[in-house]
Amino acid sequence: MTDPTTESRTVDLGFARVDVDRALRTGDPEVVYGSGKTPTQVVEILRTLHGRHPERAVLATRLASEAVDLVRAELPDALVDEVARAVTLGPLPVGRGLVAVISAGTSDAPVAAEAALSIAVHGAKVLRIDDVGVAGLHRLLEARDTFAAADCLVVVAGMEGALPSVVGGLTGVPLVAVPTSVGYGASFGGLAALLAMLNSCAPGVSVVNIDNGYGAGVFAARVARGAHPLPAHPPEEV
């Protein structure tokens, strides 16, 4: 016999069992990972999640151009972020706390944009600081006072992946590093940057997988939200 409680926590679309209960368990609704899904599947999952959470944005990442086109046609209220290759459907939550997304170069922009959008969807304010890689260190130093005031940092870099170590040596703000697949052959599709970040001599640097702007964004948003908790409701008079 099927447990009715379990049925209420998921919606079976045939090709996917959508977790509509995740927001109650974790504070954040399920997100659609678009890679490998057909455009129709992306639209149906977004529509299902939005139907359960109309009061806040749901997110789909890593979308092919065909999926973006169908989302625009079928879900006209959706907002498309072309750089991040992602869409949101529904209103963004009011941001609590601040996350600074620091990227090394213009080539890292898609991953930085995915991180920034994920942060906003998951309830924190976002500040972008772009093109401040270690090849021009003065640019990073000029921005130090700005990012040192954030609750959490997301630092995105390819090539040799040195930027998170430098940032981690300039501030004690919690930091999550994102290696990107940007670089010449010996970068091995981001593996060199990943290993450099994992071996950082700067304390307090955590690392996500190659090009995982989404994972870094969720982590950073939760840190920022935790630094600015909602006020407790006063007890009701009886």
C-alpha cells in the first residue's frame, strides 16, 4: 500500500519524481538541473515546482538554448539569465545578508553568474566584483574594503586557481572557492585550479567542484542567511 504522506511530498511526472517537500525540510525548494533533460521536461518540472511554491522563485540551471526557447514560449513570466544559462520562475525572496561573488576574469563569467543567481534565489543579497584576477593584483586590492564587509565570499577562478588563496589571505570572511574549466591544455579542464584551491595555504577556504557555481551559491546564501536570522515572533497573549 502506498503511503499517502509520501505521495504528498513528491509529484510523479513519469520521467521525474519531483521533490515538492524540500523547502519544508531544508528551507530551499528543489532546483532543476537542466543538462540531460529535454526542453519539455524542464518546463514541466518548473511548472510543477512553481505550482507548489508560487510565492518564491524556482530555478533551472545549465539549460540548452532549445530549453530556454521553450521556457520563454510556455512560461512567459520566467526570467532568463543568458550568461548563467539559467531561468527563474516566481519572485525572488527578500535577501538577508550579503554575499560577494569575486571572479578572476571575463571567461569565468558564466560560472560567476550561475553563483550570483543561485545566491539571490536562495535568499541573500549579491554583490558582483568581476575581472580582479591575480594578473592585475591592484584591482583586487582596490576592492578589498568592499568584499571584506560581506557575510560570505564566492571566489571563481580558472587557469592556476590562485585567486581564492589571495582573497583568503586578505580577509577572514568565510570563503567558498569555485574552480572553472577555463585555461590552456595543462589546466586539464579545471583540474589544475581545483587542486590548487584544495591545497590552498589560506585558512578558511572551502572548495566546490569544477564549474559548480550553483553549489557555491547555495552554500554562501545559507551562510549569509544564518548571519542575519529572522526575528523570533513574540509569544501570543492568552
